[in-house]
Amino acid sequence: MARLDDVNGDAALVQRAREGDGAAFEVLVRRYMRPAYAVALGVVKEPADAEDVCQDAFIRALERLDDCDPVRFGAWLLRIVRNRAYSVRRYLGVREAAPLDALALATGEPGPHRMLERSRLRRDLLAALAGLKEVQRQVVLLHDLEGWKHREIGALLDLPEGTVRAHLFHARRALRDHEALKRSKEG
């Protein structure tokens, strides 16, 4: 899992990538793919769009690697991801159509009942996340999904650590309220 405090390893990899070592950049991609995806998903809300954002951001990062402070690679990359995600969101604008469920298209799943259950869980999670403010989505995905510390999230989002904690608290409460409301409607 990528962490903003692994600057020594990142700096060496960035230097090697600048010298043409493709394997070094590949290590950086593997290290930061999950947090990049979490940041992108927090902005664009759709998994396929988040994947596209990540791919574009990594290409842009490779093209502009000389502009990067090697010690701050992680924060620099994730800012590229956020900016690209904002651009994609603006570009997509009014598109609010429901995406095809990737799980329904996948092969080798353990059966239709399990696929339907996972599809419903995914839909419910995306709906609950969509109800959060953008910064709350980013904080909860980075903290709860990726395991980032409050301080690291604050550094990425330019927020004080206490504000990050408050966003996480309110996001979790909103997710619980969403689930309780859903259950009351079903029951």
C-alpha cells in the first residue's frame, strides 16, 4: 500500500525512472495504483471512469516526471489524479446514466446468486458514497479502504489533521444513516 511517508524509496525510483528505467516507473505505478483509484473514485464516482482517470494520470506523470520533486512524488501524483478526475467530471457533466455492472459481465464467478448479491452490494455502496460530499468520499476511501493516516490524507488534500478526522466522522455517520434508512424502507 502506498504511503506518503515512503519518500526515500520513491525518490530513488523517480530518479531511476528519469534515467529511462521503465521497471522503476512500473514499481511506482503498482505502489500508487490503489490510492490513485480511491482518489479518482472519490471525485468521479464511477469505477470505469476512475480507472480511465488513473491511466491518464500515470501517463501524464511519466511525461512530466522531470517536473516532480522526487521526495514528494506521491503527493504530486495524487494531485495529478485529482486534477484529471475534476476534468473528467466536468467533461462528463450531465451524464448520470447507470453503468453496466462489471460483475454481470465477468466470467468465472461462483454463480448467479452470488453475482447478484455482489452487484447489489456494489450498487448500494456506490449510492451511499454518492450521497457524501466529495471531500468526505475521498477521506473515507483513503482512510478506510487504503489505510492512510489522517496526517497523510491532510497533506494530500491540504487540510488540517483535525478537519480530516471530522470529515471521516461525518462520512461514516452518513454511511450508517444511509444504511439505516435503506433497511427501514425494506422492512
